Amino acid sequence: MQWEPVIGLELHVQLATRSKIFSGAATEFGAAPNAQACAVDLGLPGVLPVLNENAVKMAVRFGLAIGAEINEHSIFDRKNYFYPDLPKGYQISQFATPIVGAGKITLQMEDGGSREIRITRAHLEEDAGKSVHDLFPGLTGIDLNRTGTPLLEVVSEPDLRTPAEAAAYFRQMHALVRYLKICDGNLAEGSMRCDANVSVRPAGSNEFGERTEIKNINSFRFVERAVRFEIDRHIDILESGGTVERETRQYDPDRDETRAMRGKELSEDYRYFPDPDLLPLQLSPELINAVAAEMPELPAARTARYQAELGLTEYDANWLSNDPDVAEYFDAVLAVSGNAKQSANWIMGALAAHLNKADGDISSSPVSAAQLGTLILRLDDNTLSSKTARTLFEHLYESGADQPGLDVDAQIAALGLQQMDNSDELAALVDQVLADNPDQLAQLRAGKDKVLGFFVGQVMKLTQGKANPKQVNELIRERL
């Protein structure tokens, strides 16, 4: 039997506010355990929550970015469950009436294709604390610093069909929230986490199979691997005559497998009801319009601008626009170099290759945008050849960590990378190469133009790449 996977993702986006969603406690990462949990976060008697206005504006900003309906009237609910890191015994969330309604994004795939993915809703809620199981033998530590941190939970429809699509969706949403500056996107610190709901059904069927949920995945690669494992596990169970049980599971990246955590709760189990301590949230059209007026340029618009104004291909424009840090780096390089195509080529080529090898990102590049832009300038004005430009790039990359801010022109002079501008000296080298290779010269005279590349290469070798290949080509043709 052929099986079709059905995948939906719930993304937990930690909003970049300075204080928590219902209290004035700080949200800064890395504080000593339980140093940033106040009486409101803990739900102590006599305290009342007060909604963070900036969290609301960030939710509206996200809703506008995905073309969603912004609900002017929304309600905060109590989601009741009992766990050691949830001291109140309930989580303030939104359920039936969220702040952001249905929207969609166009998912860009690596093969150049695209698919529209529906988003059910995005609602505001507070985060729970953190249980730490590996510090005290036989005991669990509870750190409540994260309690009350504002989250935007983004729930997709079950429109994803492959592990690769799930990872691409997570990656694209990660880029979007960073474009919007509503989340720093630091996966290692838990700023964005993902729950994956997975089921399979016979190909062609319209009925959904039983689903399982994989909790708290914080890596694009792990999302793909966890979903793939779970799909295979479902298929194995069904093809052996078994039944998939609805449950919550966790992914173990070391063993590349998912393991059962607990039975999966239904919404009825949480006994949602409106929080009596919080009034319904009523948004004015003026507030929504004010947020809309401050919206940044989004990836799709940036891609279109790069194509229309800079003449970049659709592939190049998409590649540069997908990550806001890459797009800003490209803009900074272009501001210095004035050459869009060369700037794109160097970022997507040499720089990307080095960063991938080091498992780094553009923010960790040892070569600054100003340095790369100046390098391209010197390539365009023939100070550098393509070979010496590569040599200079390697030097800047290797030295950048220890010596940031190296002056490009000074390094060109210090390393002796300038192209030869002495025509008489270059002409003498051309004459020497022609005289040293009479057989190839005869072939060239006989009309075998491909041999010209051999002579250019010999001259470049003698000059250690400092000659201008175009000038060498012209001198050889003059000699003929």
C-alpha cells in the first residue's frame, strides 16, 4: 500500500519584549535559576495579570505579514493542567477567540517550487517554566525564569506532506519572525520551538489517520529527522496490523528516534474557560493601522525589488532575501561595491561555502560587508585579478577573527596582489611564453583558438596570477 504523510506544525515564538506578558519581570536569557519569577508569574494570592501592549502589537504585526484576519475582539482563557513547572496549575492562553485568525504563507522549496500552506490561527499565551532533570541525581530541578514569557503560538493546517516541507516551513517562519523583529530566533536558547503533529493515510484517501505529537523540537534538521522517523514508525505499525495510538512523544537526536512521553490530551481535557482576571482584548482600528504603517519590507517584496531594480535572477533574489541577516549583509556589500551581480556571486559562492564548512551563519562572517564590497571594487577597477581576489578573500577570512577590520587596500599592498600594470614587462613575458612553446604557437597560427587559453595560463602562472587576463589575451593576439 502507498501511504501519504499528513503533517501540521505548531510553532512557539518567544516574543522579543523586555518584560513578560502579564508582569514586569525581565525576560533576559541566562539569569540564575528562579531569579526572574515574580509574584504575578507564580500566581500568588492577591496578584492580578496586566497585559503587555508590545506583545499585542507584535502579534498584530505577524498577523498582517501572513495576510490573516486580525480579530479586534479576542479573549484570554485558562488552560488547566498540572505540572511542576506550572505553579499556577493553569496557563493563560487563547483558544476559541485568538488575536490572529486564518492566514497563509507561500512555502518556497529548494527545488524552486512553491506551495501555499494555510495557518489556522496565531494566539498569545504565557510560557511555562523549565524542568531540569540532569543536575541533581534522582531529583528534578524547577527553573521558573521562563514562566510568563510571552509566546505567539502559530498553528498550521495539516497541509505539509513531507519531512522536507516541514523543515522548510519551520525555516521560512523562522526567517519571517526575524524580519518582523518580533523574535530573535535563537533556537539554542529556546526562542523558537516546534511541535510536529504527524499521521499517515492511504494515498488518495480524504480521511485523516490517527496522529501523534512530537514536542519541543528546536532545530530545522531535527524537525526533518523526527518527522521522517515518526512517518516510518506509523507505516510499520499499520502494515503489521497494529493501531497507532494518539500520544505525545519526544525526539532523541542521539538515537535518531522518538519515544513516548504521555497520552495526548484533547482540548476538552484542558477545561478551557475565559480568565476572570483579564478583560477581553479589544483592538482599535487605529492601533492596527499604526502597526501596519510600521511594517518592514518582507521577503517576497524584497525578492521582487532585487529582480526589478538590480537585475538579479529569481533564484539569486530568493536566496538573498530568505534570511534577513543575509539580505542586510548583501545590501551593505552592494552599498560599497555598486555591483549587484558580483556582490551576490561572492556571498552565495565563496562566503557561503566557507560559512557552511564552519557551520556558521552570516552574522559570524570574519569578512565584513565593507571589506567584501571593497574587494569587489578592486576587482572591477582591475587592481585585482580573479585569482588575486580569491587570495585576498582567503586572507581576510582566515585573519578576520583575530584581526577584524583589516584595511583591504593596505592588505593588497602588503601581500603584493596588485595586477601588473607595466605593459612592457608583461609584453616581454608574453614573448617569452610564445618562444618557449613553438608547437602550441603553430597550432594557434593554424586557427586552433582553444590553444590561446594555454598561453594565457602560462603567463598567469609566471606572474602568480597578477596579470590581467584580458590584457594578456590582447597582447598575444597583437603578437600573432
